[in-house]
Amino acid sequence: PLRARAAPRRAAARSATSVGDLVDNMKKKFDASDNQPVVAGYGAAALAFLVVVDKVVNLPVLNLVLPKFLEVAGVVTVALLAFRYVKEGEDAEADIDAALEKINSVGLPGLKK
């Protein structure tokens, strides 16, 4: 019984550490940024976008159709990603890095050096 209880505590400690590391990393990147007001503006715009999307998804009219569609889309996406990265053995980290390079190559206004 003691071993079974220790595992969730260790996992919770690891996740708290990883969240703390993520926050520290974001703070370092924000402090190193030359254009902090623009970065803060993009962060606020992203947060506002998430709030608006949440409100639109929860409209009574869309509440009948949209959640089921999103659930099906999520299940299909998870199945495709599991097949791609587990069965075929592709490297997820390389794909994420390639996607981040595409995003960074576009460049947001106000963040150009």
C-alpha cells in the first residue's frame, strides 16, 4: 500500500517541477525580449482569443452540434498521431521543431529585430 501511494506523489512532484521550469523558462524569454510591451500584447490577445472561442463554442445553438464534432475530431487526431509516432516510429520532437521553425519564420509584427 505504501508503494502505491508514493507513485502519484512523485508524479505530482515531477509535474509541479516541470510547470515551474516552464514558467521560469517563459520568464527568462520575456526578460530577454527587446520588445516586452509587444510580447505582452500578443499574450493578452491570445488569452482574449481563447475566451472568445470558449464563449462561441458554448453558445446554445452550437452546443447541440459542435461538441460532438470536436470530440470525433479529437479522437481521430489522437488515433492518427498515435499511429504516426508509435507504430511508424517517427520523431515527434523533430516535427515539433519543424513546426516552430515555420511559425518563427513568418515573424510577428513588432518582434522583428
